Amino acid sequence: MTSTVPNAVEHADEQQPPITMFGPDFPYAYDDFLAHPAGLGQIPATEHGTEVAVIGGGLSGIVAAYELMKMGLKPVVYEADQLGGRLRTVGFEGCDESLTAEMGAMRFPPSSTALQHYIDLVGLRTRPFPNPLAEGTPSTVVDLKGESHYAETVEDLPPVYRDVAAAWGRCLEEGADFSDMNRALRERDVPRIREIWAKLVEKLDNQTFYGFLCESEAFKSFRHREIFGQVGFGTGGWDTDFPNSILEILRVVYTEADDHHQGIVGGSQQLPLRMWEREPEKIVHWPYGTSLASLHVGGEPRPAVTRLNRTSGNRITVTDANGDIRTYRAAIFTAQSWMLLSKIACDDSLFPIDHWTAIERTHYMESSKLFVPVDRPFWLDKAVDDRGNPTGRDVMSMTLTDRMTRGTYLLDEGPDKPAVICLSYTWCDDSLKWLPLSANERMEVMLKSLGEIYPKVDIRKHIIGNPVTVSWENEPYFMGAFKANLPGHYRYQRRLFTHFMQDRLPEDKRGVFLAGDDISWTAGWAEGAVQTALNAVWGVMRHFGGETDPTNPGPGDVYDEIAPVELPED
């Protein structure tokens, strides 16, 4: 829920540099790296045209492939399903093409500055996303234990909700040095960031989100903890995150990743699709007019990878679903890491055993959504009371509830145009409750729940097409929505994130570079996919004997100065 972070953030000086999503673990300014006129680096001319396998055509894979192409290498992208990964935008059968549903990523914070670089690069527009109580959200209804409260601002809610918001602020301040860290991130004060975070990692690595709340005097009331879990902050309830490491939550709130979200007009999948077709103005080796699409036969990526193994000369050999076998000197793996344990036959020699352990321990959050198209944004109609008198309230609102739907979002293109309702967006156990049900069965349960909150609103009569749904835990090439570390997982995440620094690995373990959302420190956000892609690009560049311009050091060049905290193993 918006406005539940300490006042130090609410009244921050707007002229200060924006927080970047680099977060406290690896305080590197990826946005500056991308914006520098010297570019990301160069490789020796003798390596121009060399093929590099990029496994996974989600955002991370496309960013990596695009930047490698600009350096003069030849990325060969493999994709098992469709370009975009969890940037997946779908339409509704028989409805206007302008009606779309975001099955994966749908809202992006301003602190995602490296992501914004690519959004701007391909000319996409953004607009405020209608989160609960956000500035651009007409109204919000909080429905808990059968009691509903209508609000246009947080001040409209009963005092207990403001008490919970204040408790969360005190909890962060007292237990996690919130204001100090937030200020250090804004000012990009790397020594101070590292100083604060080193102490917190050592102190909190074994602590759950819920345990962190329980240790705070501000949350001694179970009622307050319960309300906070169901209503939460920013995007809504966070009780599904209660078992996860509190470090995961701190990364999000420090960088304000859960506030001021923007959606991409026309759908987020446009970003990787446009990058696939984009012809860079500055490109090495390849002729002007070259794009990722033009480097692939038929403009399509190669199919799913079925086997990865090392071969003589420390090469990486890739077998795809068509039975085609190709060998590369380097490869970037951007798909969800569990694919290396299940869908892809792999040699143990691909990674050191500690890295295999980290991959096996990766913990994924489940997530489900269901959308329906409607004839118009009827929720903006004004309600009347039992006597027919206008109340001044919207007939329906963005809804947070403890019922099965949990979060309902209202998305429109204007008062006289067809619109879309995300009837339900749920995570973890709440998502698993939907798993056995078909799209229509899900819709019926959701309409029943919402009918109990809005008994005078006939949502069904406005529906103009069939629902579309997703359960990411049931998607064969994902098996979950995004990584979320459990307590004690910091060391595992560090191994995965720092894997791009391969000078520190034995020679027979080099050449495959991990990237993607679940390799990043702050998972569940597209920014992490972009940043780890850039790490991998730097790693591949070095692998081929390349280097960055001295005026624009890359993430590996400054690694020793900002390396993530290393906790003892014994």
C-alpha cells in the first residue's frame, strides 16, 4: 500500500539523483554505464563475427544478444517458447487488438533505470499503473474479514490502517537503518552503502520477513501483522512473502521498487520484440541495417536447448530440439536456472559444484493471474445508495481482499473504449489454490468473491470475451514466477550473481555465463534481468580478450571495490 514507508522517503528532495535498482549488494550504476558515449567495450578485430550462444529469449537474453551484436560478435539465440520470457503480453480472442493482458511483468518502478534505457531506446511509452491508493488510481477498496472500506487516499481508511503503515515505517527504521540506506542509495554513496549493508547481511541473513516483523516492538500486535500481510505496501499484501528472507524485502523497499509504478503502453512484450528487430546506429563489424532478427535464419531464434556439454578445448556444445549440434567458445544462459536440472541434459563439468548447489537451492515464488475483457470502464460509474441518491463513489475499485481473488486491477484506455480487468493476481499458496481450475472455473470463483464485495455490480454483463489466465508454476519452461531467497540463501545468491567474474574460476569451468532475473539480487523485477545481462556481456567481452574504455569501467572492472559482502562458510 502506498505511503507506508518512512517520511524520509516521502519528502525526499526531488532534485537528488534517482535511486537506481542496483541496490545495496552491488552498488554499480548500470544506467551510467549504458549512457556513456564510449559504449560498453570492444573486442579484438580478430574475434569479430565469432558466434556466442545465448540460451533464453527473455529480456535478459535479448539485451545480452543485442549488446554482443553491437560489439561485433554473432549471438545465436535459442528460445523454447516465445521471445519475451515473462514479458508476455496476450490478446483476447475475437476482441479488439488494443485489448491486452500482461501475464508476467506489468509494472515497473522509476528506480529501474537500466531497464528504462532500453524502453527509451525502442521508443515505448509508459503511464502510471493503477496500484492500490496510487496517485493515478481513482479509488481503492480494502475488504478484510467481510468488512469493506472505500478510499481515494490512505487518509480515507480507518485509523488502524494508518497505524499499520506507521508501524512498518518504525520497523524499517529501527531494524534496518532505512533512512540512512535510502539516503546513501540516492546519493550513490558507495562506502556508506557497503558499510550499512555489511552489518545487516551478517545480522539478518537467517531471518524471515515475518520474524523481522515479530521482533519489532512496532508490530507486537498480531492484528497489525495480519493486516499488514493482507494489505501491505506498494503493490498490496505481502503475507505470501513472510517465509522469505527479510534481505529480499529490504532490497525492494530501499530502492522504492514497490512504488510509483509505470506500465508500458501496448504491453511489455513489445520491448524484447522491438529490440529483436532494432538496427543499431552504432555497430561494429556488421553492416548498417543489421539486427538480431537478420542474423537468424528466417528472423527466428533457434529452438529449445536439450543438452549442454563441454567438449575439447573447453568449448560449449549445444544440442537443440531439432537435433542440431553446434559448438561455441562462449555461451550465456538466461533461462530460469531450474531448466539446467530438468529440461536440459547437462554435464556436471559446466559449473563448479558450489554453483550447482546454489542452482538447486533456488527458491521460486508461484504466481497466477486471470484477465477478462469488458465493454467499457464501468467501474467509473458513480454509485447510488438504497434510496437512489448518489454517493460520489465509484461503483467498483482497485480491490485488495483476503478472499480468493486477493488483488483486482482495473485497466482502461479511456471512458468510451473497451477495457480489461485483472480479476485476480495471487502468489504462492494463493496461486496454488487456482492451479487445478480451468480459466472459466477460475473466473466463476472470482466473480462470486467480487460479487460479495460489490453486490450491486453485475460484472458479468460487461464481459465481452473469454478469460485468459496463467499459473507460472505450471509453465513448462519456468516452473515458477521468480526467485525469492529463503533465510540462509545469501551465500547461494552471491555465487550465482558473481559467476560472471570468471578469472576467479578454474579454466575448465569458464565460458558459460549465468544471467537472468533469478541470478540478480533483486528478483521479480525486469531491472535485474537487464543488469545480469550486462554483467554477462562484460564477461564474454573479457573472455574474448576485449576491454572497456578507461573512462567507462564495466561492472567487472570495479568488482574489487564493490563486490558483494562475503559471509564465512564455516
